[in-house]
Amino acid sequence: VQLEESGGGSVHPGGSLRLSCAASGITISRYCMGWFRQAPGKERERVATIDTDGTPNYADSVQGRFTLSKEKANATLYLQMNKLKPEDTAWYYCSAFEGVSGIPGIFCYLGRKKDGTASLDAWGQGTLVTVSS
């Protein structure tokens, strides 16, 4: 399984970026997928996840500014980020995982299985987003 992120960079506050995550070795329609981020000195946090039926769910901090989508044809996950703020500065990671809800691929926002029984728990290498004036 490989997840390769791209699209990070430096922008001014109010600007936009589009992150991409190309998946290989998995069928993205079978697993939870999402974007997570980690800022310096902080723990990794969920940005947005998407269920297998295409239903996205966003963290409150990005609701209304970010849009998550996936394209099955080329096995790619996208994160359109608008109205970026300095507090959005972080390493952004793509992830594909088995969710904890008990219903495969649904309610992915609840998190991932962490008891060692997950069929998938994959991460990309990350892409850096810097928002500053």
C-alpha cells in the first residue's frame, strides 16, 4: 500500500491550496480515508475523513473552508483548502484505514481501529503547508 501526497506549499493568509493523495495497492472504495495534520509541538489531528459512500466529515476548525473529495477512477483523494489561516500551518498526512465504527467504511470520523486487528492502517509521508504573511 502506498499513499503519496502532493500539493503542499507556502501561501498568504486567505489563499488556497489543493492537496492530492494518490493511492496504490488498495481499492479506495473499501476503506475510510482522510487527511490529518500535525503542527509543530502539537499532536496529530483529524482534518477531514470520507466514508466509502462519499460522505465527508470535517473538523470544526476547517468546516466551510476545506472540501474533501475522492476520485475512484484514479484512486486519488483531494483536499481543497480555501481561506487558509496561519493556524492551518502543519504537515498534512493522507491516511487509509479501517474505521472503528463496526460498519465497514461508514462513520469514519469516529476514528481508526487501534487494537491491532485493523485490516489496514496506512499513512503517506506528508506534505507541508505553510500559511504566513
